[in-house]
Amino acid sequence: SQTIHQWPATLVQPVGSPLSLECTVEGTSNPNLYWYRQAAGRGLQLLFYSVGIGQISSEVPQNLSASRPQDRQFILSSKKLLLSDSGFYLCATNALYGYTFGSGTRLTVV
Amino acid sequence: SQELEQSPQSLIVQEGKNLTINCTSSKTLYGLYWYKQKYGEGLIFLMMLQKGGEEKSHEKITAKLDEKKQQSSLHITASQPSHAGIYLCGADPPQGAQKLVFGQGTRLTINP
């Protein structure tokens, strides 16, 4: 079965600082990988998805970027964080019977 | 683009009561997923529905997809405190790469 590791669990960063969130997947090869964001009291918004190494599709224009340097590694980054980047970030991958999600990173930009 | 609307947005029920959460799509559903989320945690997969009229159950939770494949309902029988959380429906868009789009979620509170 697939397992997703996501870290850190919580992060408090000042405005203007850089960001790097990492996600790794075990138990599968060549997975589709996704980054979602959940703002307070709202549903999940798809930010990026990747179907292979170096292949990134952006769903919404924003202050964030994603990279996939290895088959089972997905990274979410920002050069300068904004207050509006605060939220709960989830990494996901799809499996035969559904999508599997990581435990999430709660980012607070102060 | 496909949009999912969930109702109600929040729900408070007495322990032991039944409840239903609805998910309506602006387009035909080709794969409908139900997830549960505890606050500040990841998503737990509940069920996936694909065929019109399909119904699946797991313990006290039943999910249905209507014949026209544009609406799904999640029904909980004899609710318990462990059922509390946020319920999210998600759907695969009809074409292109697999990428789940979600409804805004339904926050369920169970009062003892």
C-alpha cells in the first residue's frame, strides 16, 4: 500500500521568508503527485500536480512553485511568503482505489 | 470546470440520530469520492462511487450516487462522537489528467 510522508507538521514563518515543504511517497513508482491547500473553514484547492519527474502543472496563479526532482519526491516552495499563504497544505497521490493524502502541514505566516 | 457544492456547510446532531450530507456536481460525475477529515489532520478515504445508482456502505456510513451521476449523498445511521469531523466530497474531472476537485466540506458536530 502507498504511504505519504509530509513534513514539517507545523510551521510559523515571517512574511517575506522562503518556504520549502517536502513530500515523499513509498510503496509505488511513477505516481501522480498533488499539492492541495485548505484555507481556514474552506474546502481543498488544488495547487499543483505532477505526472512525472520534472513535470509540473499549476492550477492557480500564486506565490508558490512546485518541483519534482525525483520520482517519489514533491516539493512546494516560495521565495517570499505572503500572509495569504497561510493555510493547511496537503500532499496527495492517487492509487487504484482512491487518492491517499499526507498528514498535512499547517503553515502560519506572521 | 467542474464544481462541487456540499450541503449543509455545517451540521449539529444529537448522538444517536441519523444524518445526511449532500454533494451536487455542475457536471456528470465520473468518480465521486468521500473523505473524512479531523481538524488539522489529513484526509481519511471513506468510499468511491462510479456507477449511476451505486450504493456502498461501511459500518454505519452509506454513500449513494444518483442515476444521473450528478448528486451523491452520505448517510450516517445512529451517529456517534467518533463521526464528528469535516466530510469532503471530491470528483475526477471528465477529461484530462486525474486530479480531484473538492466541495467546500461539511463540518459535523455530534452532541452527547
